[in-house]
Amino acid sequence: DIQMTQSPSAMSASVGDRVTITCRASQGIRNDLGWYQQKPGKVPKRLIYAASSLQSGVPSRFSGSGSGTEFTLTISSLQPEDFATYYCLQHNSYPLTFGQGTKVEIK
Amino acid sequence: EVQLVESGGGLVQPGGSLRLSCAASGFTFSDHYMDWVRQAPGKGLEWVGRSRNKANSYTTEYTASVKGRFTVSRDDSKSSLYLQMNNLKTEDTAVYYCARVGSGWPYDYWGQGTLVTVSS
């Protein structure tokens, strides 16, 4: 199985901060990676697919990069509505695997 | 408008069975791979299994922990996805989501989830 290691597991940040979350795959997954945002009690929402393609309707302050084994989700200027838990997902091979999540909290 | 609506969750004893359903609307269901994803209380997301589309012979995939106990199936005539869960264990307690694989990329749409609680 491909292990997805997300870091950090939690972070505190302020409105306006630039936030970077990293996912490392235990083996190469090309660009078969997506990023999801989940708020408490809510359904996950896709932000990024194919490692760097912005989902329609998602604000442009979200961006993704990377290929192979290292991937990054960046929020260029954190907004109040961005406080949530973020997950990466690899779908290069079975079983599909999620990272353990990064909880972004208010500083 | 794409909608995915799960049903069938509830309380079941260890060793019991449950069948979840996911009713889809607003898109051509038969064109899409469909997955089940679960989330234990307070935990992260876990992929459970997949149903490929008709073009790929409706073949299925599972995570190891449910293989042999869970079965993913679909009825394209009803635009519905199913998850038959047998020999349930306490560690299967979770919210179960159905999710659409859109144009080869998971998951552009999710259902609202249905809670399965396995407890005596």
C-alpha cells in the first residue's frame, strides 16, 4: 500500500497568513493526487485534483503543486472560512489512501 | 444538479449485517466509477471500496480490512450504489459516504453520509 504522510498534523495560523501543507507518498504516484477540505460536521469538499488543478468554484488563494512523491497545498492568504481539516488522497494504485489530515486552527 | 443520497445506516450488533444505499441523480450514473469512503468518529477519511462502470465490467476493488466481508454493487437502471456489509465489527463504526469519481479524478461529489454504529 502507498502511505501518504501529511505534515503538519495540526497548525495554528492567523487570518492573512500563507499556509503550506505537505503530503509525501511512500512511492511515486505521478500527479494522481487530490486535496480535500472538511469542516466539522460537514462533507469533504475537493479543492484540487491532478495535484495542481483548481476545482471549479474554489477560490484562487488555494493552489497545489508537486509530482511523484512530494506534494504541497498552499493557501496564499488564510481567510476565516478556511479553518478546517485538510486531507490529501492518492488514487494511483489500490487501495486508495488518504493522508492523516492537517487541522488548521485559529491562532 | 448532482445529488448523492445515502441511506440504510443504523445500529447493528457485532457479527451482524447492514446494506447501505446511495441514490444518485443529476448525471449519467452508468458512466462513472463510484466509491464508498468512511470516517470513524473523530478520525480521518478511509477509502472502503469501488465499483467501476459498465464500460469496465462493473468490477470492484476493496481495502484489505473489508475484503470478504463487504460487497460493493450497483444498479444503473436505478442510478443506485450499494454497500452490503456482513460480519460487522466494532471498528466498522463510521459515517459512510458515497462519492463520485468525475472524469477519472476522485471525488467531485459526495453524499451527506450515513452513520453505521456497530455495538452490543
